[in-house]
Amino acid sequence: MPDMVNIVVNGQPVSVPSGTTVAVALLIGGVTHFRTSVAGEPRSPVCGMGTCFECRLTIDGLPHSRSCQIQCAEAMEVVTS
Amino acid sequence: MALRASPHLYTQTDTEHFDAVVAGGGIVGTACASELVRAGLRVALIEPSVIGGGATAAGMGHLAVMDDSEAQFALTRYSQLLWKELAFRLSPDAEYFPCGALWVAADDREMAEVERKQGFYQAREVPAKTLDRRALEAAEPNLREGLSGGLLLPDDAVVYPPCAARFLAEEAIASGMQLIEGRSVTELSDTAVQLDDGTSIASALTIVATGIMAARLTPGLRIQPRKGHLAITDRYPAFLGHQLIELGYLKSAHSLDSDSVAFNAQPRRTGQILIGSSRQYGTHSPDVEPHMLEAMLRRAVEYMPALADFRVIRCWTGFRAATPDKLPLIGPCPGFRNVFLATGHEGLGISTSLATARLLADLILGRASVIPLDPYLPEREFALHA
């Protein structure tokens, strides 16, 4: 059993194996609407490697954080938009 | 974004005679063309690239009142009020945003300068409010702690300059202005201008509004390109409420030879933050220079630490048209009878474009002006080194 890490996604607790990126944690939890584009369209991760910027979330209060490039940390707060 | 030029393209078969040709479709040229068209003149505007694509697109679009000299004050204040009027009909994409400006004082010495400025503006009936340390913190909570205060200028505003220029051009086109896009003026005389394709266009008068390129058409002009860098962030709505400028900006703007940076941050209607500023003489390369960009962003982070974690999505450079005495050149060009200059606005071209155009139109049309044109007449510059 790997070590687990607990984060909070839109106020809901989510537990994932340590080393999981925030993007993957959300996808495991069934969240696909990561952010809303300027034109009002839902957006999800595309590249998974930090170049497409579609996976941006507010992480620990910082908007536009690329969730595919950030590993989950204990008690991390994640908000979709 | 580019102005669709095809319906207005000028062809060699046209044999029209214009009342006025305006060389240069930046904010100053489009404002001049707009003024003359509104007065009923037949006007052609000649823009080598796209409307508002040069220094106009590179600038911040801060519509500022300034107090370096009485002449600078008069022009900036008059123009600011003209912008306020124009705002009622400006297109939404020009993003006129009456956010006010806050000059930030870092220490007691700068706070004394705030008091001096406040007195200057109060004496001239321009709204200006001194903020103490606490009031500054309340107005802009994301500024670093320990600043001394600031000066709030509520009439300052911001605009997105290339769209404002395009608006002025499109409005003039709708009133009959001829836009000649993709051509540049290579030579001028008192009766005609030559274009780079060999076409000659007859015109009763010509206005040169080509920014740093003006000296090519009217030799003897001492206009120096003064390079600036800017960076813009992603959208962080409500992070910043006012156009912010450090008082030390004046040191940067006034230094004549050394490279300098100063903290300057602007909230855009989109929630983006536009970060400046830098000033350099002696370079013609439009490349972003990492050491200047770094110094500029470091300065911004000194004033607003949270910016360090923000994402810059684009950075670019532009060239201000700087004159030796920091005032623009507006009026008849020495050596010609029917050629007028509207250039040399340095970092205030967006701010003062509308007043420049109004004053020049007043002169051309024989109307009375609201403020005297004398301080901006180009002859001062030519007389100095004749």
C-alpha cells in the first residue's frame, strides 16, 4: 500500500497515492471541468506536460497554477473555476 | 485585429486631391485625421503597416496628467479631458477604464514630493488626494508594507491604445477618410507626398505623425528612440485597483543617458496586469533584453511581492519618440509652408494624442485653441541647432 496524501478539491477531501499530480488526482476523482475559458467553455488537461495550460487551477490560493506539473501535498487546497 | 483595408485601398488610378495627408496611423496620426475629417476636410491617412501597430501598440495606454512643467501639465490635462469625452463613444474593445492613478511614495522624501504634487494639482483644480500609509494600504492591499503613502489622481484612466487608434480610423473612414495602408511616405513637399511605390499624392498640407521615423522625412529633427519593455500577466482580477507608479519613476523618466527601470503596474479590464517600465537610449534593436526585463520585473516584485508567483504571458518592447526637452513637436515644420509635425511625444503619446490633434486642427483651421500651442511649436527645436 503506497503512502497516501490528502488534499481538498472544491471543499471535498480527496485521498491519492503520494507522488500523484494534482491533475491526475482530480481525474481519479471524476473531475473533468478544471477551469472555464474566457469564452465560458469548460476546459480539461490536454498535454499533461505543462505546455498547453488547459489544466490551470487555483492551488493554495494561486490562480493559473498548472495542475499537471504540481504534485499533491498534504492539506493542499484546490479550486476549479 | 488588422484593419480590413481593401475597401479603402488607394489605387494609382485615383487622381484625387486631398486637403490633408496624414503620414502615420498611430494614435497621434489617427487622432489628427479624425479631427480634420470632422472639420469637413478631405483627408488621406497613410500607414505602412497596420493602424496602431507601432509605438501605439507597444505603449501602456495610461491617460495621465503630469506636472513636470506647466506646458506638460496643460497638454496632459487638456488631453485627459478630451479622452473623457471620447470615452462615451469609444468602442468597448478600446477598454477605457477610469481606474485612477496612484503615485506611490517609498520614503519621507518621496512623501514630500507627494505633498508638492498635491499642491500643484489643487492650485490648478485637478482632483488629487494625498494618501497616508494606512490609506495607501487600504487602497492597494497588495503593495508591500512599509511604504509611506501616495498621491491619488482619480481622473487618470487607461485605454487599450491600438483599438482606440483603430476606432478613430474607422470612424474617420466612415466620414470619408481615405486609408492608404501598406504604403509609406518617402518624401514630402508643400504640395504633395511621394509614396514608396512611386505614387505622388497631391495635398494642400501634410501632417507628419510617424513617431521615431519623423526625422527621415524632415531632416534636422532630433528625435531619439527611447526603448521600453513591458510585460503582461494572465488574468488575476481584483489584484490591483489603480494604475500604480513609483515616485522614483520620474528619476527614470528624466535620466538622459543611463538605462533605468521604474515600477509601473496597470490593471486591465480583463483582469490582466500590465507591468513596466524601462527606458534605454542608444539601441535600435527591438529584442527583449533579459537583463532589462529582469530588472523591471524585480522592481515590480519589490513593490508588489505577490507578483513573483504570477504568470507573465507576454513581453515586448517599443520605442518612444524622445525630444531633448521632453515636450512634443506640434505645429508647422520649419523649412516648409504646408508641412506640420505631430511627433516627439516620448512616453505620453497616448495621453496627449487627442490634445495634439485638437491643437493642430485649431491651427490649421484658424480656430481659437483652449490652451496655447507655443510651448510645443517645432521651431524651438530647429532654432537650437540651426
